[in-house]
Amino acid sequence: MRRGDFHSSGDAVLVGWIGMAAFAVYGIALIIAARSYWLRTRPACQMAVVTE
């Protein structure tokens, strides 16, 4: 950020925190989506069938 982009240093810090929080939420959503995809696409459990 260039000097003068924000009225005060507190505004710059606030924007930084908002950006970090937004990326954290995005990362958590990606983790949840990846876990869901992994659970939906894993192979089904094969049960042993005994024939006599």
C-alpha cells in the first residue's frame, strides 16, 4: 500500500484484518469442499462374500 491510500494507519490495519479473515473463511470452505469430495468419491467398502 502506498502512503496516503488510507486516512489513518488504523484504517490500513482494519483492511488488513478484513482481508486475512476473508481468506481464512475461503480456505476453510475449500477444506470442507475437498473433504466432502473425498468422502463422496472414495471406493465403497467391499464386504467379503462367503459361498459354500
